[in-house]
Amino acid sequence: MQGCISSSEVLGSHPGAGRQARREDGEQGPVPRATSPDGEGRVGENRLSSRTEPRVRRDHPRREEAQTRLLTARSNMTYRDRKLAGLCPLNAVEVTRLLKALGAPRNARIYWAGGVPFGGPAALSPLASEFPYLYNKENLSLPGELEAFAEKASLLAAIDYIVCEKSDVFMPSHGGNMGHMIQGHRAFGGHRKFVTPNKRQMLPYFLDASLPESEFNRIVKELHQGSLGQPDTRKLGRDVTAYPVPECMCNSTDTGLVI
């Protein structure tokens, strides 16, 4: 068995980890945008022309208001609240317990995708102690093989993407663009196994020190019965990168079309 875990920049839970614009609870929704106090502009993005902006505000006033409330609420949350809401990455201990609960064998070969984990290499020690065949692109490559990509973060990310897309199982420790793209890629290629950690529902069990490990494993496995990349009912508003629309996509490169 070989699998890939994406770190989405860090492995570990830290106070700023939950402040992402994209929703991380498994549902794909509009990206929240902060608005200026007078409501006339948007922070961090180009303003629309004066001709189109009033129409956008008039058509979707409730959506704009809901997005602003969501962003403000998340910014004001305490670390513990963000953690329990499923907005923080899983740390190495949580990833290890989740993999064991889902039945990953000790001899599974795990590819760790992403940058330097929060807390340095030592942060991965709980995972490495239970799954000794833990690798990343640095310790799999030949000496000097990655030097040409040293200053090219996008190419390094592409290496991670290819390995994860080809793996038997993929699991992100946190949401993000790469995780959503791989989720959609694997779904479009035949719904290959993709584990979506049900953080919001399982974290209370992580915090319950009195819960026997066997009972914890049973609960976690039950929580993830519908989160293993199997076909799902299509819903409006979901990100097409994570939830592809096959009838609108080419199934062959031999189309004869020039785009």
C-alpha cells in the first residue's frame, strides 16, 4: 500500500492556521471577502467598474453580508474554537491516529507532500515512529536532482502533485487548492480513494483521553464511511476543481480541436 498525505503548507495546529478564505469543512462555498466600512469597495481585490458594481450589490446583498459575517466570525474565534470547528490542520499525532483507525498497515509507504512542517522535522516524529516508510521528495531524489527547481516553488509543488495523484490513497491534512485539485483529478479518473478527514466531528474524540483506542478506531472509521472518495450526489455551488462535471470535460486528448 502506498499513499500520499498533503500538508497544505504546514503540519500542525497553530493560531493562524484556520484563517483561510476557502471553507475547510468539506463543503465548497463562496470565498469570503472583507468589505470596507462604507461598503463601496473590496479589500485585497480590484474594484469593479462603476457600471457593474451596483448591480452586483443589488443582486446578492444577502450573500455579501453573509460572507462578511463569516470572515469576521472566523477572525474573532479563539484557537480552541477554530480547532473544534475543523478549521485547523491535523497535527502529526492526529494524522497518525486517523491512519491507524482507518486500517493503514505499519509497512505502508507514505509520501509526505508539502513544505517544512510547523515545528520543523521533529513535528513528524509521531507519524514516522508508527509509519517508518515515510518519505518526501527530498529524501527520494538523487543528490543534486532537485537543484534545478530550488527557486521554483511551483515546479516543486508539481512534483508533489504528480506523486499524490498517482498514489493508491490520498489524504490532505488540511484543505487548500492543491487538495481540491487532486480530489477532482482522482474523481474524474475513476473515483480513486481520497480520504477527507472529518475534522469537525472527530476532534472531540481526539480530546477524550478516557476513550479506549478500540472504541476511538470504531467511531473514526464510522465517521469516514462516506468520505473515502466514492461517487457523491452532485450539489450546486461546489467547486468544479474538487467536484468535476464529466459531461463538460474531455475524456480524450484526441479531439481534433485547437484551443
